[in-house]
Amino acid sequence: MLYQPYKWLVCAPFLVLSTLFFGSATIVLSLFLPSRWVSLISGTFWSRLNAWLTPMPVKVTGRENVDPQQSYVVVANHQSFYDVFVLYGFLGIDFKWVMKQEMRSIPGVGIGCEKVGHIFIDRSNRKAALATIKSAQSKIVNGT
């Protein structure tokens, strides 16, 4: 019963502020560090901080089976926003999000995601979406 007020009065404002902060930090860090490091550092801190605040425990099993030299396609069912926290904060691999084009307009998020190589897809234009996926194929094959 107390979780709903906590969620809206604490978690939601903190999510907005931390997203603006880490999105901006990502932009600045990308000027000095490789995008893989920036994505992993800022994404992991942002995700773990927000996951800790929610307070939903995360337990990852089977991480020892993940080869960091191998490329993977990871699919989340996106039943909630929490899968973003789990994948970014606890999976422990460098990956690229495929996200809807509209995310590009969120302050800090759009430019930050662009700087670290995440992929934006225009869902309103089938040809453009397919072209984006085809160009992303080389990133997947090359492990970035």
C-alpha cells in the first residue's frame, strides 16, 4: 500500500533526475573515452542505482556461460521498465539497444545513446526501419 506513493514521490523523480545526470555524463565522457566503456560505466551505474532504489532484488544466474568475445542478440519482453535496469545493470556485457526513434528526443538520453552507438528505429516507416536493421547487422556481426 505504501509502495505506490513511494514509487511516484521518490522513484519517478529520481529516475528522471538520474537519467538526465547520467545521460549528460555519457555525452561528456564520450568525448574522452571509448564508447564501449562509456556505455558500460554510465549504463551500469544508472541501472544499478535505480534498481536499488525501487527496491526489487536482482539475481543473475548463468553469467559464467557468457563469453565476452562472442556476439549475442538479447531480447527482452519489455513487460515493464525494469528489464532495462536488469539488462544494462546486471548482464555484464557491452550491447547496443535497438530503440524507437522517439527516444532520441528525450533530453540527455537521445544524444547520450547516439554517442555510445545505440540504434534508433523509425517504426512509422517500414523501409527505413528495415534499412536501420540491415545497417545494425554489421555491428552485431562485428561484436559492437
